[in-house]
Amino acid sequence: MFIGVDLGGTNIRAGIIEDGVITVVNQILLTDKNSLQRTLSQLISIIASVNNPKVKGIGIGVPSVVDIKNGIVYDVVNIPSWEKVELKKILEAEFNIPVFVNNDVNCFALGEHKSGQAKSFSSFVALALGTGLGAGIIINNALYSGNNCGAGEIGSLPYLDKNFEFYTSSTFFESIHSTTALEAHNSAVKGEKKALKIWNEYGHHLGNILKAVAYTYDPEAIVLGGSISKAYTFFADSMIKSLNDFQFPETIKRLKILNSKVENIALLGAAALVKNE
């Protein structure tokens, strides 16, 4: 039995995972983000709410660069007070069980590998589409984090006049089309032409980042997740169409593009950190 934790800039979720199944999930709104002590207290509180004597370890995914060996997180996205936090040391002192920390999108990828769409693949890339754009990479059945836990920062690659993240995250809807991904999704469900056109444009940009991933990693599969992936049906066609000019057509024929389906997959991946270690 393990605890998986997903620390976001808005919410914290913690769950009990037993035999690969989430049996309990609690969630709280993260407040007082300018106070390290108060946010740590919230984190400890939600972990304590699901903890029990049978728990063998805690895995936690954090939206930041992570010193994986020492469990130190740096400059956590959307939590200003978390510039350098020795999270592993703090939580192990509090709960007296092993704690393992990694990037949140790496946890998403690990969850897909252990319990989701990518169980049958040994090498794949998971893309999280939401407030930002992140990627988790599995190579030969192992999570690849890079030297500084920075592997997968594909969104920072230059693209057009900005970068890939600008055109494939929530920023695309807010900065270019003065709406939100959720509003565009709801409008598309109603069949509104303007929204359908926005999603068609979004799919084109996303297809270009899939090409970058395919050229770079040549994976067996790419798994799409995150809040924006829920609109998959509205951007899938233009995304696939944009792959037509890929230099190696056979690569695209063999590449599987999948949409995440398991709820709370990042919690499963975070818990898997414990077993991986």
C-alpha cells in the first residue's frame, strides 16, 4: 500500500494505492501560496488524511525541476514560496516512511506505463496539455528524467514567434483567441463554427509538436493527457493531418497516438515512484 500525491499550483490530491488501484482520494485547494510554511502544512495535512500504518511509502509529483536523489524541488510552478524545498527530508521526518519525489509529468508518464494506455509499450512519450505543456519520457521501460530532471521540457522549444507551449497550452486560447480551453470545448460541443475553427487550428500546432517528438525520440507511442486532451475529438483530425509531411511516412504509420483515459493517472504514477525505487 502506497500514497500517491499530485501537487499542483491550484489543488493538492492524495490517494491510497493498493495493488495498482486507487481506493481513496482526497483533494484540497492550495491557499496562501506565498507562505512556504502554510503550503507545507496543507500538504502534510492531506497526506495525513489518507495515511495509515499499512502505507509503505509516499510518492509525490511536483511541477518543477527536482533533485531526484535528494528529493529537493526548485522553483515550483505557480507556488512562489517554493524556491528550494527539501521535500523528501521534510516529509520523511513527518511520516517516518520513505518518500520519493519527481516531476509531475514524469509521474503522469509512469502512471500511463504502469496502469494506463501505454502498458504494452516499452518506449513512449506522454504529453500533458493544460496550463502549460510538459512531457514525460519512458525509454526501455524506464523513466528518463535527464541529468537535472529537465528531460521533456519540449514546450520550451522555439516554434513560430514564441515556443511550442504558447501554441499548445491554455495560453493559445487565452492570448490568441480571448477565450479558455473549457469555453472553446463547450462551444464546440454545441457545434459553434468559431470554436470548431479554433480547435482545428490548435490541432495543427499540436501535430507539429508530435512531429518534433517523433523526430527526436522515435517512440512507439505518444499519449496525450491533461485537461485540454478532453477535447480530443475536436482537434484529432487536424492534428493527424499535419503529420502528412513527416519525412519518414513509415514512422508515422507505426506511431500510436493515444488519449489518456484513466482518472487520477498521476497519482498512480506518483505511487509507482516508490516501487520503482
